Amino acid sequence: MANALTNASNPAGQWTSLPPSLATTPPHTDEECQDDAHEATPLSQNDPKEWIPTPLQSWNIGLFISLAISLIIAIIVLLVVSLRNDGFATVGAALAAYGGTWRLSLLWTALPSFVFTLLGLYWAAIASAATGRQPFVTLNRPGGGPGKKTVLLDYRATPSFIRWYAAFRNKHWVVGLGELVALVFSVLSPLASGLFVATSTSFNRSIPVVFNSTFDQAALNSSLEIRVLLDTVQSTLIYGASDRPWTDHEHAFRPFYTQFQLAGQPPPTNATSLTAPTVAHAGYLNCAVLAPGSDYDITIKSQASSPERSAQLVMSGTDRGCAIRHEFTVSDLQAVYFVTTSQLTCSAAAGYSRLVFTYAHWSATAPAFVANVSVVSCAVGYRRTDGELSVTVPSPSPARGGTDLKILGFTPTAAPQDSRDDGSAFWGLFEPRLFQSSTFSIDTAWATSDFGNVVLYRALQKQGGGARSNDNATVLGGEVLAQSISDVFISTYLTGMATVGLVPAAGEAPETATARIGTQLTRLFVVPWVAGTVIGVLVAILAVAIAILVYARMRKTLLYEEPAGLFAHAGLLEGSELMGVAGRVRNSAGFNGKLVTAVMGEDKKGTNEGKKRKGKKKGPTAEAAETNLVQGSWKMSVAEGIAKPRIVPAGGRGGANGGAAGP
């Protein structure tokens, strides 16, 4: 069997006459067609199968559909795993996933883009095959198709980014969708590079911790070496030293230790934090700056003028229901005084106790020989709070925790409890002990206790004058003093609790608890909106792929081999009327070498002239054949048993099956 192109636009079986200038090749006569039919070599009884481009074969499109479905399933699975497990793979110097290590940088951005680029190339082959096959599909219809959609149609000559539009204009919907999907793939590939994103994520797992010590406030008694504690407080508050282990600026925490710490082993890889239930102790002050006259008075108890001018003063007053009083001596030999005392006689309603501070400068002209007076009275409180403490994971050390431990945060799990009456009444010994240590130095410009000394350093620092011990000109305000007193007391109490207040836990077996160790990892996440967009586009592409699969099976051609190369096309045109039309156009006057342009140009000219004639009948023009080529209907036919087909008018005797067409 063989193929040919037949003019189906002339139902009478006659070709439109051509002008002498173009009619150089006479058409074949019916007798010639009959002679050729008798001389032809009969074909094999086994009809050849229709040739379908490899990209359009069912197995090939089915493979594409399988790959697209696999990608959709893979993205959905990775999205679910990512949402449930805080990512689906760990990224470090190498990518670790599913038992393997991938030492490829930026694999999570390059790989998705590469996969979709390959899939886009796969689809481009399918779409290109469909566009190249479309003219032969139209030729195989029962009535054929216009020349613009058959013998003059070649979508490959149209720029790829508007090829889909050209197909839609010709109402080749499936072909247009295929080309549109090819254009979508050019956008989908860079979009897929953002499908995965690397984000730092924290993971927690449970591990046991051990408590081998506990708090005992009774250790803060009259034997307490307060000067040692104040040295630590001064280094921390004044000189910026680090806090003691297991303390922050407010709490002292009960220490806990992991098994790997006690065994001297390194912590887990990438471990960043350790969170465990513990108890925190804190002391606090509620200080008030008292007003002279209404809250307190300073009176002279006695005075002397020799050997130096001096006076014994009494400060007395009331602070929130608690009577306060202390006596102190001033003289012209000392410029600054900071008197510190404790009051333990307050009622329970008034808060049990007070820490009282009087700041003053010597003044020979003042009524009580003191000026710039500030009296600060502080109510004392103690708290115990249960909560969860987060610390950095310390390196193993003989100290079982070492000084490299840092407090990350404390989260209370219960309301704070008053720890003043824990059964020891420790505060009755601890508070007076704060002021029982004092030193004398000729370099200092003030007279006070060791506790007061640190307070004045802190107040000078806060007020902006620096921690200068020989400054007798700066006047410290009451509010600055109150805040400095609170800072020093809190730091002193938590330092004492973190040192002498920690005693070995009772019992043979240490107390244990369950802690959480946090690991900071860089994990790969699926970006939900990108995944949703990609999945939606792939589903739409699947629908188009199924449409092309149906199109390739239902829309037949009469091609039995690939029309590749000029020789194959020459075989399709051998004996076709198109050869004569092409020759006449080439031999026409003014031909410039552009065959298709000449034919299409004459078609436009003929159309315009037809509009001008407004339906008036006239004889055939010189361009009638070319207009017939463009606007006429063309189809493919098979001459049964004839190895040398001929082009004959529709309904002619070119072959027994001269009008055959595809379904």
C-alpha cells in the first residue's frame, strides 16, 4: 500500500484551469492512471502497520504518566514525613538520609530542579511528536482539511512560546495543550528548586539525671563566712565575673548530672541543651526610701568637741508597720557614713524583719551634723520555686558539671512558695550575719560594713561615677541605693545557697529524674505551598498526558514509516498534484525563491479581491490554483494493491479506495 495527497475540494472531479504561464505540467489522465494500475506490482497481503512516533506510543506516554504519578506520591510522602518529624533528612557537612551519606552541596535545591528538567525534556519530545503528526491526522479525515491545516502546516516553524496559541487558533486543542504544558515545565523546573528548604530544628529525647545534693538553708547560720561570699558577689556585680555554676542573677538551682557526665564521657553529637525538673531558691528585698519627718527622725543622743568634734545619733522611724531604729557615731574625721543594721522584731503581718540602711555626709552646720541623708528600709523575703531548668550540655570534667555550664532559662511549673519558715528559722541568723564583717582602710572615704562597702561600689557604678572608693564628693540618691542594696542581697543569698547551702543528699541511692536533652540539627523541610503548587500542576499535566494518549490511539494517519528526510517527503508527494502546483509557482514571473510565502501571499490577495467583488461571478484568475491549494481540502488516500499511487480528483478512478480516510 502507498500514500498520496488528493484534492477533495472539487466535487465534480475537475481541476481548476491554470493560466498558460503556470500550466506547464499537464495533469494525469484517467487512462494513465489505469495503465499505471495494471503495471504496478501487487503488495503483500499483510497490510503494514501505521507508523506512530515513538514518543506518542502508548508505552512511552504510559511511562511518563507513571513517572509523574511517582513524583506526586514522593512529594506527598515527603511532605507528610516533614510535617510529622520536623523534616525528613538531616543536613550537615553532608546530607544524611535513609542510611546513606550524600556529600553533595545544595543537593536539595539542584536535584528537584534537575528531575523536573528531565521530565520537561521528556514531555517536550511528546509534544513535538504530536505537533509534527497533526497535519497527517487532518489529511486522514474523510473530508480532509484546508491547506493551511494540512499541506502548509508545520508547527515546528512557529516559535515554541506561542506554538500553543497557533494550535488553539487552528482548533487543535490537544496539540495546543501539549505545547502549553511544555511551556509550563520551563517555569516548573526553577519552582521545584524551592521545594525543599534547610532549617535549624531542635529535637528532644529523654535521658535520666541524678541529684546528689540538696538545699539546706540552715547552713546559712552565724558561722557563715560572709566575707568570702561578698568577695564573690563583688567580683560578679562590680567587675563582671561570670555567675557561679547553677546560679543566675536571681536564683540558685539544685544541680543535676547526666550519666555521661558522671562517667566522664562526651555528650551526644550536636547536643545543645539539657532540661530537667529542679528547685530554685531566691531571696528578694522590697525596699522603701523613707521620708524625713513622716517616716523617720535623726536625733542627737550625745556629742563631744574633743579630741574631735563628734556626735552619737539615733535614727528611729516606722516602715510599713515595723519599728526601725539604730544608733551610729559621726565625726569630722569621716566624710561619708553608710550605717547597716538588721531588725528582727517585726510582726508576721509586717514581714518579720527589716534591713535598715542610713546614708549621710558629715556637716558641721547641719542640725544633727549630717546632710544628704537617705534612709532605706527593706523587707526581706525568701522563695522556693519548682520548675524546669535548661542548661547548656557541659563537657565532662572532674567537677561533674564544671564551670562551662551556662543557664539557658528557668520555667516555673508551680507557684513560688515562701521558704522563710522551712523549719530552721535560718533568717534569724543569716540576716544579722550580713553586717557583722567590716574592714578599715585609709583609702576609703566612708565608714560601713563589708556588705555596705559592696553596696556603695554598686551604687557609684549605677549612678555613673564608677566604683571609686575614695570619692567623698558624690552624693548617692536613695533610689540608687535601694536598687544597689537589692542587687547585693540577692547575689549574696544565691551565692550562699549555691555553696554552703548545698549539702549531700541523704540516703544511699541518689535521687533521679527524667530530663530532656536537646539536639540542634539542620533538617530538610518540604515547603507546603511549593509542594501544593507542584502537585496541582502535575495533576493537570497528567490529564493532558491522558488526552494525548487517547488522541494518539484514536486519531489515525496513513503513514507507515517516519517521514524523515527529503526522500521520505518526496515519496509522499510523488505523483501528487502538489508537485505540479509547486512547479508552476516556481516558474511564475517574479518568483523570489519563497514558495510558501508566494502561495500564502496569493491567498491573502485572492481573499481581499473576493471581498471587493461582493459575490459577483467572474471567470477563473491566474491565482486560482494557488488559492485552491490554500483554501481547498486535501486528504490522503490509499490505492489498494497499487505500489505506485497517483493523485486523482476526489471521486476519480485513481484507486479502488481513492476516497479512504481515517476514523
